[in-house]
Amino acid sequence: MEQDAAGPNFILLASMNDEHEDDWANNLAQLHRLVQQYPAIAPFVGAELRRRTSLESAKTQIESWDLSTPRIEPRLVIIDARLGSTASKRGKPGAAAVELLEWIAARSPVPLLVLAVDPPELVQRYVLERPEVFMWTNDAKTGVNSGAEVATVLTCLTPLAPKRRRRLIIRVGEHSITYRIQMGRHEYSSQDMPYKERDRISALVGRIETFSPYLGETKAPQWLKDLSGVGEDVFSAMVTHSLGAPVAKLIQRARDEEVSPGAGAFAGLDLRFEFNLASQEVSRLFNLPFEMGREFGADSGRYLCLELPMARRLHLDGTAPAPRWEPDARTPGQPVRMLFMDASSVFGTVTFRREDGGPPLPSMEFGPLQSVAKEREHLAELAARVPGHLIIDHVRAADEPGLVGADLQRRIEERLRTGNYDIFHFAGHSVSEGESTMLVLPGEDGEAWQLSIRLIGQWMEAGKCKLLVLSSCSGASVRTALEVMRAGAAGVLAFRWQVEEESCARYIQRFYDVYLDAAQPKDLAEAYRYACKAAQGDAGDLPTWASAMAIVRD
């Protein structure tokens, strides 16, 4: 099926739309300027664009190339999702495009690209179930598709292209849900899809708002069964039924490929659930356990957080958006600076003030924390493996036990504002009540000192600190995410429910093992998935892995 590089060079465009021909003639004319930066696009440079306007004429063109001497195989076939047919009754919208896609795929491994803005369900289903086919939003009028984006997409469609991930972003709205698929800097966006089971979703929100894996200090015997049931229902109502079976199938296939990677240009899928927390209703939907999503009847343990790199993603009004595609991971060897706050000395009965000045919250009893020392030791070991890679500063030195209360808070503020840190790691107690999250610091005369997460977010913004790690229970409230992300942080790793101390420390250690790997550092979503899977393997009966939450900023 290979074609001589010196022989005829054609790209077939199957579309009834005259603008598609103009757009792609312009796109292809730019490729010669980009071939040095994107060498894999060389086979497409100088190709002649041939347009055919129907299913039948496209088939005839390919058959004529098959019979030519020498035989011609097109470098690429571009198919309009709305392609028509000369037959009088061709069936559902998109049927002609799918028929041509299947006909070509059965004959030859030629790269296939589908042009779509609002594709028919038949086309959407076909493309989403086949990672070797990519959907392109052809929108030259808005300047979305630059020459570099065209080159990126073409690079991914070449047989010898390096494997790369696609990203699926599911945006959870107040009344509807949408999805976007990113490949490099190119993005395909779906139309808004209204929730089909709104009452069911509202009931799920009510269930999760009253859920806890613990009854007081005792682990609930049915916590995993109860949480799994909510996770399955969330996936069913919001993905399978609202977004549609093609998206659910894409996620299922991506999970299968994580276990048994196949051939092709794609190395799996990153998953994001996106929220705009300016809406109170979306803030309630944020509480749903998307990480525990799985299909009904799926094998035990096939939760999203265990099988796909995933995170929650926040879109915040009034903040500058991050690039559409964040780097897969930090550059190997890049130094990382961490500020570590050990607040494990606080225990006993603690009373919290409300941030709005209302009556005090009920008192809470905190036990002593014995595992924070293990977290410090593990980080010291990581730093010693590659000197200079991980630089750890402690808020309080060992000889400063008297630094407490307001003075300790001022020290944290000063360090975060001026220390140029990448990570702020808090190890101690925290509590989320409503939309408030408060960290518990040692105070005067053995009392506790309350520090609002809102202030932490402001200080992190001032010092350009990007990641907050809360090695504490109940630290992943809406307020935690909102305040820290609005301030400019790139990520938060925290626990949404009460967690057992030692298992929490082991989870954090697993996370840092890959996130801070000097040779091959993982990004937040991949390190989160790794830590969840490892913690579930270590002690799956403990809810630590199911309580963890990774949040990134848009």
C-alpha cells in the first residue's frame, strides 16, 4: 500500500461545500513553511487537492486511482460530515460520510480527517470510536485553525507519528453538558446537550451532599458500595444519556487501551470535567463524584480515577485562561521548590469561627498526627536522590516551636509571597464547612489558630506558587478550589472527606514519587491517577483513594 514519494501526490476532499475547497487549498499552501518544524508533514507538502462533491464521485475517484499505472494512493482523505449522495434515498444524516469512511478503511490505511461543526450522530459515533480518525472544526473565519494547527493534526495522522494523547473535556453546565476533544492545539467542540435526566441528577446531588465514608470515627461498612452506586448513576445520567453513547464508548475504549495499548497515533486519553463555579447550581454539581464514574455492570475497580489521567478543571470568570493544551509534564531535570508546613502538633478540641462573622461552628475533636514525619522523611529522600532537583524549605525550623498563631501566619504569608515556590504542602488538620475551608495551625497556649484558604490563595498568587497539596482531611471543598484557582494557582490536590492518617501519608508519597521524578516527571492528572491506583492496591477498603481530588485551572 506504500506509495513512491516521487510519484503522484494527491489529497482527496469529499465535500459539497465550496468554502472547504478554498480553506484547504490555503492550508496546504502553507505547509512548506512548516515542514522544518513538523518534519512528519513532508508527504503532504506539494500535494494536489482533488475535490469530489458526493459519496459516489469520491468512490469513483479512488477506484480510478487504484487502476492507474502506477497505482495512486491519496496521502489523505478529507470528508465533510455532511457529505451528500446522488442516490435518491440514502438514509439518516451523515450516512454518506460514514459509508465512505468505512469503504476507504476496508481498502487502505490512508489517513482520514472528518470536517465537522455539528456532526450527525452517525458520524460522531464513528469517529469517537476510532482514535485513528480525527474530527476537524473547519472555522477559518474566526482564525481558529492556524497553519501550525493544521501541521499538528496532519503530524498526528501520519503512520510513523509519535504517539500522543488526546484530551476529552466534559463541561458540566447548569442546564446542559458539552464536550471538547483536543489534539495538540487543535480543538473540536460539540454543541450544548441538555440534561435528559435532570430530576435524577438533582437527586444524586442530594445523596452525595449527605454522604460520608465515616460514621463519626468509624468507617462506614457500605461506604464503597454506596459511593459506587452514585458514581455509576452520575456516569449514566451525565455521560451515557446526556452526552450520548459515542462519548461513553470513547472513554471505555480509552480505559481498555490504558491496559492494552494498541497501534496508532494516539497513546490514550486525558479526561477533564470542567466547571464554571460562578453558577451556584454548577457549584452543587461540582460535589458529584465524577472520579468514581463507571458503566453499569463494569468490572469491580474500573473507576475513572484508577484508569485514566483525570482532573477537575475550573473555568473562572474574570481570570485569564491557561493555554488550551498544557504541557504533558514538566521538563525533566527542572528544579522544584517546595514550602512545607508541618501543623501536626495541633490536636484536641477546636472551635472555628465563621468567615461571615456568624455564630461559631460546632467544636471538633482532632487527634495527634503521627505520619507527617514520614511525609517529611520521604520528601527528604526524594531530594537526596538528585541533589538540586527538589529544594524543600520548612515554614518552621526544628528550633522554632514557639512560632505560632499570628506570627506563624505572617511567616507563611511572607514565604509564599516572596519565596518563588512551585508547591505549598500543608500537612495537618483542615475542615470544610459549607463553602469554607480552614487550615488549623498551632496557636498561643496550645490553642488552635484558624487560617482561611482564601488567604492562602491570595499569597500563592502574589508569589506565583502553582500547586497546593493539602495532606489533610476534608480539604477539597468548592471554596478551596475557587479561592486558590481564582488567585492564579494551577492545581490543587486534596481530600474531600475524612481520611485515615497513615493511608493519607502513603497516598501523598505515591503522588510525589512520580510527580517529582527527576528523569520523567508526570503531570498532576497522571500523578493523581497513579497515586489513586497505588493507594487502592495498598488498602482498597480505606476511602483515601476515593476521597482524593485533583483540580486544575482552565
